[in-house]
Amino acid sequence: MQGRAINESVVQHGPFVMSSQAEIQQAFRDYQATDGFGKWPWKGNDPNHGAEKGRFAKYADGTVVNK
């Protein structure tokens, strides 16, 4: 992929890409401190929700759309 340069610094460590080393460190602290960020939120290790669930989308604002 290619785009216009934005002339800002880029720091990468593990899965995180930020603008500074301090932001990388904060991302790691956030990752380790929260239950939802970086953790498996479902009860089982199954890779899906099962065929009976059907297609759906759950948005950040809590809206769920079933198809």
C-alpha cells in the first residue's frame, strides 16, 4: 500500500505501531491492565459463534444487526 507521507515519526514494537516510544509503553500498559483489550471475550475457544447464531454485526456503540 502506498500513501502520501505525513512526516510524523513511527515507532513499532510487537503488534503496536505508535508515534513515540512513550505511546508504545502506554499501549502495553493498557493491553496488560484491561480485560477486554487483547483478551478472548467468549466463553469457549471455538473459532465461531455456531451455526444457530446466524450472521450478525456488533458495533462499538452496542448496536447489533442480525441478518
